[in-house]
Amino acid sequence: MLPSATEIVYALGLDDDLVGVTFECNEPPRARLNKRVVVGGRDTSRMTPGEIDRYVREQLAAGADLYTLDAGALAEIAPDVILTQDLCRVCALPTGDVEDALDYLGCRADVISLDPRTLDDVLESIKTVGRRLGVERRAEELVAGLRGRLDAAASRVAGRRRPRVAVLEWVDPPFTGGHWVPDLIIAAGGQPVASDAGEHSRQRSWDDIVDAGPDLVIVSPCGFDLERAASQAVAVAERLPGLPVWAIDADGLVVRPGPRLIEGVEAIATALHPDAFDRQPFTVRRIA
């Protein structure tokens, strides 16, 4: 019921057991092509950030759903386990909606809600999925490998000055990233500002961001890939003249609480400490 869970299932080698995904499950690409789509939503690819923000606020104020569950499809695939979340109504279908549908259909699937708030929580959620799906050892090995990559990134930036970093999770209006995002910055050798680790993302004014004294800004709009983030970063650079501004593949590497967050740490580290790395990955780009 959420893209990060799909990524976890594939990372655990359980793709043959996966029977249903959401319309946003695009990693790996074959997930959306070969699996039954049971959760849909509005295509916002042609909307501006401001238009998306107004649409979301209007839907939530009206008590309307941002996502639709295909109950018929759910009944047909008859899952034994459903992976969902309660962390954010804007990000995915809430657990309560899933349980209501199961009650209506008379299904008895085991519903697992994944609600990590920190980077450690994300890694532990991978273990939770592995344990509940009978591949606990495989999950332990996966997480050990991910932690090894975090250690390697930390050793690269050890002893260096930590730049102050503001991460914009949305630009119109501006929101700074919460939950695990500050952990990513710390793991990459930076010091997060204007954000609260483990807490929800927060709307800020542009003055708030300037007053936080960042050395650089990373534009990481929720649900947007690198190209769309880069187009928004240009506007941010105009708002914050004189500050270095970077764009990153937010959808893949920052906002989804799955294994690729570690790739996000590695990419951010190259932006904060370029002289500590041999190359700049294609998932992050300096705009100004």
C-alpha cells in the first residue's frame, strides 16, 4: 500500500510473493507493470507545487481521500499480508482505510503498519517486514549491509567541518523536512537547520529559513524526481540569493522510508563534501 514497502519487499527478494502495489510504486519499474494496482490517486505531474498544495489542503479540509482503494482488486488478489502506514495521510493510504475495506470485504489479511520517524526506525522497519514475512535472516543481512554503507560514508567525512543544511521538502509554500530527513543530513556529514528530527515536516517562511543560517539549501520536494526538483530549485535560488542550492531525487532517495535512503545519504555527502569523493552521482545536482 506504499512505494517504500514495495521497495523493501523487492530488496528482500520476495517479488514473486508480491501481488498488489500502488500507482506510485515505480521502483523497481517492473513492479507497476507486473503487479495488480490496488491503490490509485490523482496525477499531479502537470500541476505546480502551489496547485498541489491547494488541492491537498482542500481535500483534507473536506474530509475527502487523496487515495482510492480498489476494493474489488483487493478481494481478487486476496493477500495474506498488507503493508501500509499511518504516518502521513498525504503520502499514502492510512491503515484505518485499509482495515475498513477488509472488514467490508470479510478479508482476514495481516495488516502491518510501517510508521518510521527516524533513520534507525526505517532500518528496523525492514527487519520487521522480514520477520513477519519469514525471511528474518535475509532482512538482518540487508540492514547490516546498509549500516556498513552508512559507516563508510561517515568515515569519508569524519573530522570535516559540518555545513549547516536546510532541506526544503516543499517550496510553495516552503516546508522543511522532518522525520528521518535530519538524520540523513547528519549521516552525510552536515548539521540540519530549520527542521526537527523525528517530527512532522513544518511550514516555514522564507525569512525563517534565512534566519536559521544555512550554509546551503537542498531542494527535495516530496514525490518529485531530480529533474522536477531541479526546476523548483531554480526558483529557490532566486528567493535565497547568495546561498548554494542543490536539487536531489527526492522521490527516490529522501522521502521514501526504504533501503534507498542510504543512497540518499551517499548523494548528500558528495554535495556537502565534494572533495571527499571521487565523483558526483547523477541523483544530486548543484543549481546555484
